[in-house]
Amino acid sequence: MLQKTYPYYLANEAVYANQDLEVTDKYSAEVATRVALADPAAIDQAIAAAHASQDALRKMAPYERENILNHCVKRFQQRFEEMALALCIEAGKPIKDARGEVTRLIDTFRIAAQESVRMNGEIINLEITPRARGYSGMYKRVAIGPCSFISPFNFPLNLAAHKVAPALAVGCPFVLKPASRTPIGALIIGEVLAETDLPKGAFSILPCSRAGADLFTVDERFKLLSFTGSPEVGWDLKARAGKKPVVLELGGNAACIVDKDTVAQADGLSDAIDRIVFGAFYQSGQSCIGVQRILVHDTIYEPFKQQFIAKVASLKMGDPKDEDTFIGPMIAVSEANRLKGWIDEAIALGANLLVGGKQKGAMLEATVLENVPDNAALNTEEAFGPAVTLSKFSDFDDALKEVNNSKFGLQAGIFTRDIYKINKAWDELDVGGVVIGDVPSWRVDNMPYGGVKDSGVGREGIRFAMEDMTEVRLLVIRDRSRQ
């Protein structure tokens, strides 16, 4: 069970300043615990502490940072079920999905530990012209400095880890604002970090109100801002961030193409259906790369539709603590109301409801619609919940154009065995990643991950985030004896 109260972490130390933030059990809607809420003065102190600690943290040897990350891996393994249950309660995440996220948290810190001792530079041949004779060059990467991190509610552990672990790997102090609806996972990370010998001020984890969080964006002592969340908020933060680099991992309405050659293997269609059901509805569809738009070749559309509907209808909805539950609550009743409104809008515009569509509080059934008009919100916006659209295509090129017919561009999934189509999709799809033989929802934590268009700028994935959190520093040496 959760503790009765949780502190925030200011300059490496737990502070039980108040009990102002209520965190609810997303299934029962009852208050599950209370968390200390940071005010602007505490945020300012955290930034000052991070700024003061940057030299000490930067001077830590790589093996020392590796040891800290490995300590985290060990402690997360020991606290595995505790962290999974916390996720289940604070995020309403079905327990199997919660365990999957804790596994990914451990993977993320483990990868960061490995990469912390592999951040290398390069020797550069400068003698490309007679005037550079006798000159040699090399560069190394140095920590950029204090970082501002803002993480979302849907992956409270692992998306915080994708900011925290790379920062520790390169030696950047940070101040993290976790989502107010789901702060517990990040605070447990803070509790584990407080066990280490990180320099004082190296980290602060501060739940706070949106009104009090402006310093995370505008304070010039921060040298980088990394935000994961909604496009509307993300682009506004970027506009106000000033000179600092900004990394944004935002929304999507990911598409998945099922081509006719999927049936070339005996179980090809059923495999695609199983994967798409998972990709669309795991953790109640609250994933920025969750499958939202499904495009199926017209020659296999009817058998796909019938089997897909049957599979979706069989998903168990209920208490996320139940081992058999697949569909749990959305993060809030307001979010379920929003998506139910989009479903009703699509039906009013002429879409056919194939399965689902009913709502009770924060619970919304897994929902499938076909013939959804192009201008309906379910096509143009990010559903971020358990609802998908189903449509057919006859020409693969047209399907690619339809995938690109979106203001978003995170990842796309394609079920095909045709290498020419695979390469064409990789060339032409305006997305951050193309996944073949699986859903766009697939991600492993060392790959470059991020999007284009309204889906963001920059890449997560440990090594890629480490590059964002470091700067190149050049050294040039002149050898007069060679001139």
C-alpha cells in the first residue's frame, strides 16, 4: 500500500512541507495519499542548489556515476511490486501494465549506467588544407548544466526515468516536476537517489501547481528544458523558454497499416489483430504512440473487422488491481467525458459504432468506429484513450498518404512482408519511427524516440538524450615542428 504521506525532494533531501496535494486512487476516486506541494520559493531554492552543484557533479568520474545508476537498478528491483502497486493506484494502470513499466524503468537506468562510461569524443583530422598543416583536433562532450524536467501522468516512472537517468549519466543536476495526478513514482525515484552520495543539490523532485511552475520554463539558470506532455502546453513552453535548448516529446494519433500480404502466413492476420488490440488499448489507450487509426487493405478488411471486433469485445474492464483486467479507468472523469464526446461527435457525423462506446465515470469501454469522417476529432486530434478508427484502402501509396494526413508524426506501424513497401514507407512517412510487423506503440528504451510536426522536437532514448544534455568542446593543438 501507499504511505499516508510523501515528501518532496529539495536538494537531495526529503521535505514534509505540507500535505496539500491529494492523490486519488483512479479506480475508486478516493484519496489514496497526500503529497507535499512545492511553492515558488522552494522551486527557486532547488534551482539555486542545482546551479551550485554543477561543478561537483560534472567532476564525478564516470565510474562513480555508473555506481549511482547501478544502485538505483538494484533498489528498483528490490521494490518492484511496491512500485507496480503505486502505479496501479495513482495512474489506474492495470497491474500487468504497471509491472511492465517498472521493468522498463529498470531497463532505462541499466542502459544509462552502461552508457555513462561510454560517452566518448573523437579525433578530428584538421589537415585538410595546407594552412592547417601541423594542427590536430579533438573534441569531448561536457555536461550542459542544470536541467529542467517536466514529466507526464501516463508513464509516471519510465518517462521521468528517460530524463533523470541520462542526466545522471552525464553529470547534469536537475529539478523534476512530476505530473500532479501521478507524483508517487517520481518521489520513489527520489527516495532511492537520496540513498546515494550525489553532491548536495544534484537533484530535486518537486510536485507543484501549474501556476507555480513558471520557473521550470523561464529561469535562465536552467541550461535545458525537457518536457513530455500535450502539444498545446509543450509549444507554449518552448516559446517562453528563452535561450535554452528545449526537447519536446508530445502527442500523436498513430496509424497502423495492415496490407494484404499479412495473410501470407497462416497466423498472420490473427497475429496482426492481437498486436493491434494491445497497441490500441493497453493502459486504456493512454499512450502518445497508442494505435488510433487502423488502415486495412480492402481484400482482407471484412475478416479483419469481424475478428478485431470480437477480440476487442472480449477485453475485461474493471479494477486495475485485478490480474485479468485489461481496460482500467482513464486518468480522470473529465478525460473520459472528453473522449466520449468525440465518439458521439463522430457518430453524429456518420460514423458507425462497431463495439464499445459506453462510459461510466472514468471508465470508458474499448471502442471501435468505422467510416469516421476526416474532419472528426477522432481522426484529427489525439484520442489518448480507448478509441480507434477503422478504414480500408486499396492502394498502398494512398495508405501512406493517409498516414501522413495528420498534424502529428510520432511513429507508424505497418504489417507487410514486401521489402519494397517497407523501404518506401521508411522513405515517405513523415514520422519519427516506422515499425514493421508490429504496432507503433512498440518501444525499447535505448532506441531514438521522438516525433516531427506537432509531435515534438528532439529524441529520447538514453544515448540520444545524453547528447542533448551535453555540449561539444573542441581542442586544437598546433605543432610548430611539423610546419
